Amino acid sequence: MRGLVRALVPRGLVPDVAALAEGLYDKVAPGTANRRVGVRTFRNSHGAAIRVYYPAVESQGADGGAEVRVSVFRNSLSTVVNGYFFTFFGWLLPSIVVTMVQRLLGLVVWLHPLDYSYLPRCAADLPVEKGVKGKYPLVVWSHGLTGTGCEHGVLATALALRGNVVAILHHSCGSSSGCDLVDADGTQTFLTYDHPSMKEGEYPLEFRQKQAEHRAREMDEARELLLAGGIVGGGGGGGGGAEGAGGLKDLSNVLDPNKVVAGGFSFGAATAGLAASTDEAGKPCAKYCAAVLIDGWWHIALKKAKVNVDLPRQAHERGIAIPSLFIGSDEFQGYADLKDGTDRLQAKVPDKSVHVMSGTRHGNFMDAIWWLPKWVTCNLGFSGKTVDPHQTYAEFVGMVADFVDERADRASAK
């Protein structure tokens, strides 16, 4: 049934994610057509997944069989779509209606060809390739509000092809559209999006700040676990448990602790900014050598709830002393309060490179632009109408990769 539906759906309605991603990789990582990227998943102390992408050597797979493809959607497309539905519509509808719609969506999505999508040049649990120019930089990446780690797999693969190890987090504070958790004993639970009250006087002012702090701690933990090798083997969460055969020790052996970059998108940029902010003693962040901050959510402005506050507090008050790359959208530049908050934050970052990509919207920096046809993303306002979303994405990834390369080279020169 699934195969038949897949064959009948016109390609114009369902993009070939693998073929499109191959074209991107040829642009931002030329000469890597025969390179491989290994992918492993491990769990933090909350049981949340962290997907790691790394330069790898071609293999018959860790179990001696054929290589295992890496799906675009770690949990399945159905899980991702149902999470989005609950996040954006679940709070408006009776719970019984939500359940019925989610079951229907699950069936439709199960039949949908996009569920077959995979990340080209990637395979699960491949052996780690030793760095030709020394140890690899590590990029720790935070997703946006209502997002998931699945939204940045193409970016992570491109950076890995450029010679980096990339850890994509899936946050466990209720800021994701849905987060699967696995305890140390293997117990599985699913954390849905936490909807704060939007009524005047009821919106908790510390709500997002506390989430940002939780997320920043998860970034720091991912960094520490990868550099230390985590817990080799294991199957569950509880701090470093690796899913699959690869473990983490061989990854830690090829990482340079002086070349760790904090990165993120939207709320993830605010998270990375907090993690990279100057400490309480006024000293530059020592855990990260640089920060990549994509279309950051640096200010909360909610007219109905009468909320107008900068985010996160630590970055705005102390600044960010390490080199930082800011890439923003035209859309976010058009929100006066957000733009002012962004300007205030950037004024406290002495070593920075700032780019606003003409014609872009917030969605231009997410992998979802590969999941849907161009005409859908543009006409629905997800990506800018006047720019090619695929070309814009390639430009943004190229800027990120060049910045990480530059910072890694400077760290090596010290």
C-alpha cells in the first residue's frame, strides 16, 4: 500500500529530499561526493536525544551488514507532524478532537512518500574518520521554539562533510513540538509542547527565561559528554547512553576541546547566546570558542499579554565576548521590538559578523524548505517569495561553514 501511494504521488507535490540535499552538498562542500557522514544518537541526563553527525569512513556497517540509511525524521514523520498539530492547534480544540485528528494524520502521513526521506551520504554508526588536519571542531546546535532536532539534519550533514562533528539537540523543557524521552531503565515517555497562558497578567515572565537556561544546560552537557566520551554502549538515557553500536569514546578521541562552537536557530540562537555569554565574573565564555546565532529570538513582545522583555537575560546584561556570527531574516528585521532587542544584544558583542539575508523569512533557515515544494513554502509565507529557498539555504550554510572553519583555524594558530 505505501509503495503504491508513493509511486502515484507526483514528485511536484513531494520533493526528493535526498537529491536536493546532494545538490546542496555539492555547493557548500565540493569534492565530497564520495565522503561519508556517520550518525549516532545518545541520550542526555533527561533522556532526550542528541543526534551526532561526524566525518566517517565507508563501511559495511557496525554490525557487519549493509549500511543503514539515516532517516530525515528520527522518530518518523507521523510523530513530527502530530507534534506540530498539537503545538499549533491542540490548545484550541477539545482533547477528543485532537486525538481523532492525530490518528487520522498518522494514517495519512504513514502513507506519505516524505516518510521515506533520508539524508544522503549518511549512514548509522559508521567508524569515525581520523582528522587529516588534526582533531575536529565540535558544533553544538540548539533548535528553535516549537521545533525539533529533525529541522537541522541537512545543515549538520553539510557541516560534517566540511570536517566538523555536529551535535543536534532535542530539548526536554517543553519548548519542542514533541520530545521523546528514554529513562536510564529504558522507560519511554513523550513530552508535548508546554503552552503558557497568553492572557493579560497571566503570562509567566520567567517562563521562556527558565526554558532558555534549561536548554543552555543541555548544550553544556552535550559538550561535556562528547568530549569525555559519555558512557560507551548502553541503550537508554541517564547521561550519555548511546543508542546503537558505536558509543562515544572514539568520537571524543578526535575532538578538539578548544574548537567547540555554540550554535542555534531562533530560540536556539538565544539558547546558544546564553551558553556563550560572559560569565558572572566578567570573563569570556571558556567552554566555547565562537557562537553561530541564526535569526535569534532576542526579545519577547506579546501585546495581548502585555509582555515586552529581552531574552535571554544573561546575554543582554553581560554580553558575548567570544567571536559571533549573526545571520538574520528580513522578516525579523520588520518586527520593531525584536529588531531593537537584537540591536541591543549585538551592541554587547564586540567581535561579530552580522548578515541580514535579503528577501528571507524565518523559515528559510530550517530544513522544512526541503520537505515541501518551493511553491508551497513561498506561497504559504514560510519562506520568502522573492528568493529561491534552496539557494538561500545554501548561502546561509556556506557562511556558517566558512565561519566555523575560520574560528577553528584561529584556534589552531594559538
